[in-house]
Amino acid sequence: MPRAAVKHTLPMITMKGLVVFPGMVLNFDVTRPKFIEAVKTACLTDKRIFLVTQNDFDIEDPHRADLFDVGVVAEIRQILKTPDKVTRVLVQGLFRAKLSHMSEFESYNSAIVTELPEKPFDMEEKLSYAYERTLKMLFSDYMSYVPKIPSDLSNLITAEHDLKRLFDLIVFNIFLKTESKQTLLEINEPEKRIKTLIEMLTEEIKILKFEAEINEQIRDTIDNNQREYILREQMRAISKQLSGEGDIDDEVFDYSDRIQAIGFPEETEEKLLREVNKMYKVSQSSQEYGLLKTYLDSVLEVPWNVFTTDTVNIEKAEKQLEKDHYGLKKVKERILEIISVRKLNPDVKSQIICLVGPPGVGKTSVGKSIAAALGRHYVRVSLGGVRDEAEIRGHRKTYVGAMPGRIVNALKQAKCMNPVILFDEIDKMGNDYKGDPASAMLEVLDPEQNSTFTDHYLEIPTDLSDVLFITTANTTDTIPAPLLDRMEIIELSSYTREEKFNIAKKHLLPKQLKKHGETRRTLKINDKALYAIIDGYTKEAGVRGLEKKIAAVCRKAAKKLVSGETVVTVNDTNLKDYLGTRKYLPETISKTDETGIVTGLAWTSVGGVTMPLEVIVMEGDGKVEVTGSLGDVMKESSKIAVSLVRSIADKYSIDPEFYKKKDLHIHAPEGAVPKDGPSAGVTMTTALVSALSGMPVKRDIAMTGEITLHGKVLPIGGLKEKSMAAYKAGVKTVIIPKENEADLDEVDETVKDNVRFIPAEKIQTVLENALVFPQGKKAGKAPAKRGRTAGSKASHAKAEGSVSARLTKS
């Protein structure tokens, strides 16, 4: 019959990181008042105390949940007071017990524990002997990795044949995790306890073996470094004895120390140290010494392993962009997207951005703002006119005057390995017999390859993967296709009149006032004067010319202020006194409805313009004359327009035989200015119908759109600029292709408030709204649009063709 469970009520002490086993004798210091009181209480009774281990080492005042379930009832053998008044207790474990209940008193804690019976180590003799041999062999291996274990213990374990006693000796003297020892304490089956100890000991030996290997490797490394250091110091001392001065050798050894301190990859370090050894062997007066010194200086000037920390703050970045630039909504959104992605994933490989737009629209300054928003260093590299591949990759060391390329020099200038590098005018690179720099840029601007970029001069890999590259261009036509494919194009269109006004008022004028030592109190330029400068003295896509004109006004004002005037006021009336005669006359529309004259709209590199088209009809034999420096695409548009008019002649009272009896002359004024592109198709068709039918065209209407032989109106590009040109000229209605309705979201609000937009899908809609029909013959009007729709089709911009194929004035 099994014995009834024996319960005991005892004072208790919780142990940190220490598991006590039955039979174990140990001493420990008691410092906490509760524990000291528990020891005193135990000494007043039978000297028995319950010792249980905490499952969390860091808890100072453990409760029941913080303790393991099984501990050991121990007997207090001795209590000592140390000189520093610490109580030291000597105990011996008696038997295992399970914690049933814990009582927490103010003075000490007590526990109700249930004694756990010990099962005898009864097993077959051969099996017991096998376990004995296995434990002794494992302990012998364990000792080979832990030399601190005394040899007497080894002899004692070797001589021990009682399996239980052997188990206790090993457990008491090996280093195991607290959880592992607690597991052994809680196991009741002797054989299972032996097997678990064997598994734990085997695992611990593996860990000790790995530790030994690691320590050996570290020791070898330290020994090699010490050996190299001692040898270098000996060489330095010998050199000083031989030469009498150590400056030259100190310089050579300094190079070696600096190279090793950087932490290059092994192959790179070996190569550089070979160069240092060459330097040591040659005379200081030789040319090779100078070349080697210049090379090593160039390598060590690169800021290897120096990185700045990104300050990715989307609100700060947005404020920075708004502060530095007016408008450019799409560009700002794209930049903020890049910064947002970088915040979510700092290790992302950046997309290479290419800012494309006409001169003066702020491409370079956008790159500077990106660097400021990210808190990175900024470097600008101008590529305009670069024709030699060595400018990018550097020259071979064998050439006289060889030096690193612009990429490495940019890193030196930035003084870190993760700057923002702006490649300006990437479309202006050329090529000749010296190589193609655009091909060298393929590796630089490829995030998958530039981590191992190798400069021809340095001849060691340079990691460019952390650099944020931004490029700028005026056009993508001259950029090679493989290079263009590596970049994400962001287009910056020309500024509208309203955008130029706001930029001038908020940015350019304050900048020039500060530059010329003036204030808004001493120099007052009103809004009308700024509009007059924009309209009459500049004709550009950007604002560089506008800034120059404002600077000219500031200089004239400065002269007057120095002469004695206290305040200078500039308005549209006296602007002529500061800038001279107006250079550009405003574009205007006809004062009356005329036959054969239609106002078209064109996109140029400096923005939108109105482009009137004239058609006259003469007696003849069907000749069609086209003048006005028209390109091939525009000439083809005129042929399409003539064919289309023939197909609809009967609907507009036109003689069906006009192509046999009449000569037609189509002319675009300003004949010295080349013009091309398909978007004048509807303009030509309307002018032809007007001239042949005798119906005049409304004076305050303009139009743009490509035409097909069947009369469909196809989409065009540059609607934002064209609509602004129409508004400035006084046009009240603009006919646009139906498919361009989505682009009205990009049109300036001022334009949309003052101009009516009519979307046209067929030429009939254009003619019905543009022509002044005789009484009783007028067709129904198409609905007008104010352009409040969302979205924009990327294909629309392509419909105009490339920049050189658009209606461009040069």
C-alpha cells in the first residue's frame, strides 16, 4: 500500500538562479530581512527550511506565481555573521517537496509543502553499468572544456560506482541553466532522470566545443595582429637606426595603420597593403613613390563607412518643398511618396529619378530640397558637355595626371557614403573616340549593380547603393534608351502666367531685395508691375529671365535710394523707366469675326501660344500651297484637312468640285518660326470650311486637336499651357478633344473660371461651335465644360509626339 503524502509547514526562502538537490551541501548569504527572519524561525524549531527557486531572476519580491512548484526541504547546519554583518547560512538538502500553499507574512514567508517520495535506483546491473560508463565518459569530456574543475572531483567521480551518488556528484558540479536543473529536480523516475542528464550533458559539451572554437579563432586573430604590430614596430625602429630619421617610414606605416583601421574586405585590404609595401621599397625621390602616395591619399580620402542618419519626417519634408517651390504639385507628391517608402523600409534601394523639363523650372533646386528634407548631404555633378568615359569612371593609374572620376570625387565632397547626388543635364552628354560616358552611367544608375562600382583609378569596389541619385534633363530624346529605362521620369512643365506671378512675389522678389540690401518698405513693386514684367519683358518656360528683370529693377532702385530717395515705387506705368521699352507684345485675337482665319493653340518650349491659321481661296486648278515654315507632320495634317472637307462639302454649302476649280493657300504667320505637330488638324479644317463656305469664324474662340480622315478629334498634349495662352489672348471659348476632358484638372483655376471649354469628339461639333452660320441654318450647340473632372491619361501627352515634333517655336 502506498504511503500517505506527508505535509510540512515550514519557513521558506526563494533562491535566485540556484537549484538545491537532496544531499547537496552549500552555503549562501542572506540579506533580506524576511529571509533572515525565516532562518531564525527555522532555528527555533527543527532547523528545517523550504528552499524553492524563482522562475524569474529579476523579481525582488516574488509571489506564488513567480516560483517553481518543486523545491527542497533542507536542514540548517550552521549560521555565521561575516565582518560586514551579512548572515551566511550552511544547509544540506534533505528531500524533494512540492509547494502546495504559500503564506506571506509581514516578517517572513511560510509554505505548506508535500513531501515527494524518492524511488530507489533499482535497475538491471548491465544497464546500470552502461549508464555509469556513459556519465563518466561525458563528464570527462566536460572537464576537458572546463579546466576549473578540481582533479580531486574527477578522481572521486571515477571511483564512484553507486549510480544515485554518481548522479548527485555530477549534477552538483556542472554548469547548467536554472531551468535545466529544475527539470532534473522535478523528475521522479530514476532512469528518466539519468537519461535527461545524459542529454543535457551532451548538449552542454557541444556548446562548450563551439565556444572553444570561437575563442581559438579570436586568439589566433589577436596573436596575428600582435605579431604584425610588433614586427612593424621593430621595422620602424630599425629604419630609424639606419636612416637617422623616421619621417618617411612613419608615413608608410601610417598608411598601413589607416588602411587596416577602415575595415576593407580582405581582398581590397590585401591589394592596398601591397601598394604600401611597394612604397616602402622605393626611394622617396623616385617618381613611383609620388604616384603611390597620390593613389593611397585618393583612396583614404573617400569617406569609407561614414553615413549620415536620415531624418525622415513627412510633415517636415512637405513644409520644406512648399517653402522652396511654388506649384509643381505632381513632382512634390512623387517626392513625398519616395520619402514615405524610405520611412517604412529604410533599406529600400532607391529608384533613380529623372526630372525632365524646360530650363529654369526648378529641376536642380528640387534635388536640393530632397536632400534637405532627408537631412542628407547634397552634391551636384554637371554632366553637360562630358564626352569622355574617364570623367565618370576615372583614369587608369598608368596615365600621367590620372585621377578618380566624378562619382568618387562627389563622395569625397559629400564626406559620406549616402549623399544625394544630382547629375545635372544628363541629356547633354556626348561621345567620341574616348568612349561613351552614357554607357558608364548604366552601372552607376542601376540599383542592382552599383553596389560594386569600380573606379578605374581606385581599382577597388565602391558601394553606391546607399546614394540617392537624381538626374535632370531638358528632353529625353537625346538620352540613350538603356539609360532612360533605368530612371523614373518626372516631367516638370513650363510655368503658367499665374505660377510665375506667385513665384516672383513669394520667392524671387524677397530674394533679390535681400541681395540688393533693400526691403519691401524701401522698394515697392505692385502686382500689376510683376504681371507687366512677365508679359512684356520675358518669354520663357521657367523664371530665370524673370529673376534677372527683377534684379535689374532692384539695381535701378538702389541707385535712386543712394541718391537720396527714401521710397521707390514701381508700377505698370513707370516700369518702362526701369526696364526700357516693352520687348514682347501681348498676343491678341481678331477684333471681328473673319472668314478663313482661325485661332489655333500651340505648345512651345517656353509655354503655350496662340497660333492663327489663315486660308484664302483663289480661282485655279486645285493646287494647295502651304507656307509658314511648317514641318512634315503639319503638312500632312493640311492634306488630311483638305480630304476631310471634300467629304463633308455638301453639308456646309461648299462646291463639291472645289478641289478642281480652286487653288488653296494655307499660311501660319511668323514664317521665320518653325512649326510642327498634329494638333493643328481641327484648326486647318475649320479654316478651310470657313474660307470655302464663306461663313466667318467667331473671333473669341480657339481650338486644338488632331483630326482623322473620318472627322474624329484625337487627344493632344500641353493643354495646361495652351489654355493659359488662350486666356491671356482674351479667348472666351476653347474647343478641346473629348479625350482631354480629364486633363482639365491640371488647368489653372483662373483659366477655368474665365474660359469655357467645349469637348469635341467629331469635327461637326467643332464647326457647329466655331462658325457663324447664316440665319436659320445654325446647328445645335454641344455642351460646354468647365473642366472639373479627375485624372489624366498618360497617352494624351504622347499624342503630341516628341518635343521636337510639337508645335514648337525656336
